[in-house]
Amino acid sequence: QVQLVESGGGLVQPGGSLRLSCALSGSIVSIYAMGWYRQAEGKQRELVATITIGGLTNYADSVQGRLGISRDIVKNTVYLQMNSLKPEDTAVYYCNATSHGGMDYWGKGTLVTVSS
């Protein structure tokens, strides 16, 4: 089992920045990739960004160039640096980890609200 705990959400003005963190614990050796997803009110959960243990990244087109995913292997933490935030970035952001065996683990989410 892998446990994920997100932090760093909050209220930010358009154009502002936030950094989300996700702390992993448990059977971390089984993890192949980590990522961030988001779900806006009334919409389906969507991919934001992923990063493999080897450091390969993938981003949704809507966040390319504004959001950056990174990981600290020593701290067992994955980050999402969010810059130039827009109102349409408002959502609950979920941390995800995928094991080599294809198991998906999820955090409980952290709310990001972009509003003036």
C-alpha cells in the first residue's frame, strides 16, 4: 500500500503562483510514476502532469509552460509548481502514484481556487 498526502492548495489571484506538495509513504519502492490530476466542479477528473521515477514528464496541453512537476526522491515528495494561474485552473488537485504492477493510488485532494 502507498499513502499520499497533498498540501499547498488555497486561494490565489489570477496570474499568481502556488506550489502543491504530495508526500508519499508506504511501499514506495513499487512506484513507477507519479502525477497530478484535477477535477473542477461539474467536470471529470483530468490529467495535469506526470513524472516517472526516471524523471520523464508529461503535461496536459492546457498547462504546458505554466505548470511544472518535479520529484524529490530523498524526501519521497512530488511537487506541482503552478505559475500564471487562471480562473479555469480552479479545481481540486489530486496526487496519484502508479505502481509497476499497474495499481493506482490517490490522495484525498487539495483545493486550488483562482479568483480575484
